Amino acid sequence: MKPRKIYNRIPVFRNERDLSRQNLADLVGVNYQTIGYLEREEYNPSLDLAFRIAEAFGLPVDMVFSTKPMKPLSEVLRDHLEKEGD
Amino acid sequence: MNGAESLTRRRGQVVLNLASLFFLELIYYGWVAGGVHNPVAVGLIGVCLIGLVLSFRPVIWKTGLWSLTHAKVETLDERQVMVTREALRYSYVIFVPCSLLLMFAAAVAGNHEWYIFDAVLPAGLLYFSHILPAIILAWREKVV
């Protein structure tokens, strides 16, 4: 079975928190190059690693990873505000 | 240096390493081992040895790829385990036919008086088997 591509927002959340790849790698217990591969979406993480990364950011896993291309957070926020306004 | 340049350079060093090993064996068994003391052949073996050492250092030793295939599984992360396993699988696929071919060649050539078997070929094979997984990693990995 060919694996699906997993999209993620790791670079966004990592930059927001001012973490280097090495910092995040240390937090989740992987090599820093693996963080690079994840950010370039060239490697699909295991479920365990996906949860560890989401926990490191303090966010639910579906905010960090998705099987569909992820909208920029600003767009998500705008949609949310528009929905609230209706 | 960007990732693509680095990969191209690394692949060039992989080709240099394998070509040096191949030509070293070829020149050795073609001329030197047969008792032909041709200074050009000896010089070429020296050039091959230099090529082997010069390409080994940056592509295998300095990148740490050498240790990746020799490390305990517990010390690697899930992606490293996956790529190392793939590299070992490819190594097996490459090394077995190479060894069988050499064994076949030795069986065919074994009865001829020009047939020579000494330590250089097993040493070359041992080196090849040892570096093969690391060389496959160096060839395939975008960033090391």
C-alpha cells in the first residue's frame, strides 16, 4: 500500500515558539535531520511521533498534521471569524 | 552549499570511491599480481588508493553515515531506522550477485595457471561490503 502524504504546520509552530530544529528534535527525541525531513513533508511520522510533536507544541494533533494540504493559519482564523460573525 | 549541490557532490564522491576500488583491483590483478612490475601500473594503484582515501573521508567518515549502519537500533530515531534498513536491503541485493559472480569467475578461472588468489580481492570485498550501506545512504539521502 502506497502511503499518503501527510501535510503539517511544524515550521509555523516551531518558528512561533522560536525553536530551532535541534531544540524541537531534543524535545521529541529524534535527530534534527528528521525534523527537516518532516518540515519538507518528505517523511511521514509514526502516530507516536506525530503525537509527541503535537504535545511539544501543546496543540491537538489535527492542528499540526493533516492528510489534506493545510490552509495558512491566517486563513483558518479569518474563516473562523467570518463563521462567528454570521 | 544548498541541498542539491551537496547531493551532487556527495554522489560524485561515491562514484570516485567505487571507481577507485574497482580500478585498484583491476590494475592489481591485471598487471601487478601477475608479476609484471610496470611502474605505470604501480603508480596507477597509488592514484586509486589516494582516490579511495580522499573520497572515503568526506562521504562516509565525516557525514557519520559509517556509524549509522553500525549503531544500535535504540540509538536511532524511526526515520533513521527506516532508511538504514532500506540501505541494508539494497546492500544485500547488490552484494550477493557481485559475490556470486566473483565465485563463478574464480571457479571458471581456477584451473588456469594465471589464476591468482591473494588477500587483495577478499580485502576489497570486505571493504565493499562494509561501506556499501553507507554509500547507499550517501547516494539516497538528500541531507546528511
